[in-house]
Amino acid sequence: MLCANHKGIDMNSNQRKAVDGILDNKVPSTLVKTVAEVAQGKQKYDPYEGRVKPLLYNMNEAARQLGCSRSRFWGLRKEGVVPTVEVGGTTFVRREDLERIVQESLMHGINEGGDNE
């Protein structure tokens, strides 16, 4: 069984059997442990971990990267805090601009507001 011998994963045997049946014993045990830790709130999910992060984000992805709601993100954009670029008629935010915004907010603070979605 895939999950039966994993230490640190809090599942009963029926849950382990269900997971094994769904995954068909094809998922590496380290990934199963990571998923379990994310589900239990012990670890934060990073969709880009181990992969190259994109250079450009669409508006929804950029808001998600900043950890704010879309409405708050659009407000920041309207205030001129978030610069954008257009590529082929589509508006994007550069990763380096998001990283700069985060650094500046840590140093100077950006007024937080809006609902997190």
C-alpha cells in the first residue's frame, strides 16, 4: 500500500486504502506526504515549487501571488502601485514588479484592505 508506511500522515487504514485506490500506487510518497501536510495546514501550497516561475502573470494570478482579493488588486493597480504590460492585447504583471511590491510593502507598508478571496 502506498500510504500505509508513511510516517507523519494522519490517516486511518480505510482512508489509506481509498487514497491508494485513487492514486493507483503511482504517486511518489514524498508528494503524498506534502499533499497531506497541505491539507492539514502544516505546509503552504506553492504551485511553482521545484519549477521555473512565470515571468508574467495575468490579473487573477497576480492578485493570488500578492495574497489579496481581485478587487483590492484592481484598486492597487488603479492607484498606480501595480504596473502592467501588454503583450498581444493581453494585460500582464511582471513577476519582478510583484516581488518589488512585496519588498516595498514589507519596508514601508501598503494599506491593506478588501476581502481575501
